[in-house]
Amino acid sequence: MASHKTGGDFLIRGNGGIRKLQGKIAVSGAKNAAIKVMAASFLFEDEVRLRNIPEIEDLFHIAKILESVGVSADFPEKHTVLLKSQKNIGNEISNELGSKTRSSIVLTAPILARTGKVVFGNPGGCNLGERPIDLWLDGYRKMGANVKEENGLFKVEAKNGKLRGAEIFFKVQSHTATEGMMLAACLAEGKTVLKNCALEPEVKSLADFLNSCGAKIDGAGTHTITVQGTGLLSAKGKEYITIPDRIEAGSFLILGALAAKELVIEKCEPKHFEIVTEILRSVGSEVEIAADTATVRGGKPFKALPVRTHEYPGLATDLQAPMAVLLSQMEGKSSLFETIYEGRLNYLPELQKMGVGAKLKDSHRAIINGPSKLTGCETTALDIRSGMALIIAAAIAEGETFIHNAYMVDRGYDRIEERLRGIGMGIERIV
């Protein structure tokens, strides 16, 4: 488990709009990739080792849930976890554990597939508005499971203890639902066809690893995925190397565009965040791309533009809050359209405290006028990504900014203050 400090508050001394940050910053392994492979450990008859995992609170919490239902999770060295399913797997995720992270929903699929039953409550995590789990429940029903809701708990049970292959069309693209149904289908009887699947690189990364361990998955990375059910999988010593976190890379690119003389983002996969590169170049930043690095320098005065979140390869909803800070420094009126979550703009009042000229039009749309002169003040991180947005805003603000609830940032960013100090940001953690 993590040995570094977490929680508390952040104190950031801003640069007052002067570009002072400089140097290199490495990208961690992707949270959304590592957690899905951890969930897949239920499908294995032997040990599964993951490397390059981020040491973040959400991942450690998933490890606690795994251990509560019969999967041992050991951390033999930094950024490595070793997972092993025990003979007797439990099938109930406690509300206390499951309500702390949205990612807990992904565990329901492999538990159901292996044990024939799963009991869980509504998953928790960031408060981003209504986030229904109907895609999951509909998928389970189509695979032959009975779904009941009693006293705030969902009880899902496969007929005769075994899921069966089915054709499942997702009403909306969801990378978690795509991955979850893919995991469930690996141990189902017969063939499962998933349609309108998400295209996120984490989906393909998961499928590629499972295939190397005996799964039969075709089409990952496209809108149609076919899975032929098999028996339990076997890693046979194969290790999963977590792909770079494209959300973190995008966050650092935006930070560099606003606050750095020159910032080199290392250990990244530029193909996974081309939309961010395109937006930054279109507003006047200079971005150079190499095999596994991206270098960003601020350029001409930014010009306002419309920004819209979209399923991959569009702009990730997780980058919407950092992008709002970028828009606040553009000349003119920019629009921000959040198409995924209805509550994802709830952080804007925190940025307004610092001087961001934002006006909320409805739960999905905002107008941001710029350029805004930002001033440090007391703010609160409401979720993982808005917490990172506040850090970016604080970096370019005049004076000191206190960001309360640093735990939210710790859920998604590994040792963030240590890495940011390495490129010249005046940031410290107050515990």
C-alpha cells in the first residue's frame, strides 16, 4: 500500500500568470486500465501480476474490496500488485466498500460470471450527477440472470449458476459497461456479441491481456466485440504492463500550455490524447510529439473556441474541468458543453471564487469569458478532475490558493505534489 502522505489540503503559491514551470514530468499507469485488469483476476485460476500501476486511493480501495470477497492483493514492490483468487469466492460487495468508488461496479461482472451470483449496492465515487447502472442490469438480464432490488441492494443470480452468451446493444457507449460485459462473457456459455462498444484504449488493452491468457475476444477497439466463453483463464507467469494514463497526460499538457516555459510529458502514448494536442495547437500552443513524449510551449494569445466532451476519441469528460481553466485564459467567449454527465459542471463555483468568468446555462452547458485574472483563495476539490483543475488554476493565479479535500485528487493522481514540485510549482501538502 501507499507509503506517501495522502489527504489533507494543498497549498499552492501561484505564478501570477508568468510562465515559470519547466522540466520533465512522467505519466503514471492508467487508473482505468489497472482497475479493470484487477477486476479480471476473478477469471483466473492462477496469480495475476500487474506492473506500472498508479499508487492511488481508488486502486488501493479496489484491492480492499477484492480481499473482502476472496482475492488476495499483495504489493511486493512499488507500482506492482499480485492478485490470486482463492477457492471460495464471495459474491457480496459490502455497501460500505462499494459506495466509496464508482469502479466497484466493474467487479460485479466477473463475480457473477464465476460464482453465478452477485449482491451489491449503488456504486459511489465522484458526485457527477445521475449515473445509472441500467446498462449493467440490462446486460445481465440478457445473459440469463434474474435481477432483484431489495432494501437498496441489487441481487443478480444466473439461471443454473451460469451466464449464457447473448447479443447486447449498449444504448450509450460506456467503456466500463463494455469492459464489464466483456469480462462476464469470458466465462459465459456460448458466444456473446457486444454492439455500440466504447473505443477507449483501455478496452483493447484489457482484451489483449485476456486473450494472451486464454480468452477468445475479437474486435476490441471497434464498435462490435465478440466473446466466446471459455473456462478459467491462466496467466502462466504473464504480466500486465499498465498503459499510460491519457487523462493525466492531457492534464499535464493543459498545465504546460498555461504555466510552463517548456514542459516535457514523458512515458505517455500520444496517440491516446490526439484531441488535446489538436485543441492546444488550434488555440496557439506549440506541441511537439515523439514516440512516448509530448512537449508543450505556450504560444500566441489564446483565442476563444467551443469545447464539447465526447466518447473516445473525442475529448474525455475527465478532461472537461482542466479544459475550463484553459478556456478562462482565452480572449473572448468560449462555450463548454458536457455531453456525458449532467452534474459534471458543479465545480464551476469553485473556479469562480478565483476569478474565472463562468456562467452556467444549464446542467450541461456553460459560457466562459476570458481572459480572466485569477487570484488565490480557499477552494475545495469536489471530485478527482475538478481537483486537478483547481491545481492548474492555482498555478497561474496571483497569491496563495488553499485546496481543501486533497483526498479527492489522491484518488486519481499518484504523488501529484511531489511530481509538480519537480517542474517548479510551489505546492505543498498540509495534513
